[in-house]
Amino acid sequence: MKRNLILLLTTIASASFAVPAKADTVNARCEYYPNGQSKATVSMSCKFSQRQGNISIEWADGIRNEFTPTGSSPGNFVDQRGGAVYRQSGLGDKGQIFKLPSGLVYVYWSTASTTIRPAPAAPRGISTLKASSANAQINVRSQPTVNSSSPSYGVPGDKVTVLQCVQNKDTPGSDLNWCKVQFVQSKSIGWVRSDFILFAE
């Protein structure tokens, strides 16, 4: 009986050591930039986890961000308070950027400090279309890609509400996003590339 118990305990111990480490949790470095600021007010080590699309960021001071996927477009989440969160491009394979209602969270896979400046503040309130020429016609597309139809256009100065943003997949490694906007005056809705939008603070 004693021998059988020892064998059982040995088997359980062996099985425990055979469980692989969770590949979806990594040590990282996180920085927080409040809206309208170009300097991080918080910079510390963190743990980044992603499971079945749900994202968790656990800061070294115990604060935790939880993002749950929402809608049909990838990169759109809600936080634990129900606020809209967008995953933005800009770091490539060096990490990820998340736009929260209050600011930007940068997650760097390298745990070393970094001095990379944040991307421009993302959508809040009423934004404005922009272009290099005052007479330009800005394509408003049916889908977030240049390969989709452009049933209408906007002009520089048009006021829009940004509904959501997704990563630009037309050009690999692009720092741009596509944003779904609603025109304040006409109420029409379509997709505009982020370099044609002056985002509201």
C-alpha cells in the first residue's frame, strides 16, 4: 500500500513538471501616456497575456487592464469599465499600442526602457478631415482598404465622429489605421485612412 502511494505521488509530480509554460503570457515593459501628452507618466515592467482574443495587462504595481474583443473588426475592445479600446499600429514586431479613453498604453516586448514617442492621440469627440491641398477630395470607402469602392468623398475641414479604427493591412508594416467615421452634417458613414484625419483631443 505504501509503495503504491509513493508510485502515485511520483507519477503526479512527473505530470506536473511536464505541463508546458503558458506561451500566451510574456514579461514586457509598459508605458502610459495620458491624452495630449508626449511623455509617459508611468513606465514599469508588466505581464501581457492574451487568451482567446481577451487581453490582460498586469502592471508591476498591481494595476490590471482587461480588454475584451467587441464587434466584428479585429483590434476593437472594451475595457473592464465598458470604455472603448483600440489596438493601434506603430511598433511593428517590437510591441503593441492600445488607445484607452484616457490615453495610450504602449507594451514593449523588450523589458529595457525606451524613448519612442507615442502616436498622435486617437479619436475623442469631433475630429476633422485634412489633406495637403485645400481643394482635395478625400475618398470615403465602403471597407477599410484602398481596394474597396469609394461611393462618396469628404473635403478638408469636414467634421466627423470616429466610431472605430483598425490596422491598415494594405501595406505590411504600415503605421496607419483605417477609421470608420460618421460625418457630423450629413450623418453618412464610411472608412477614411488615419493620415487624412486630425483627431480630436
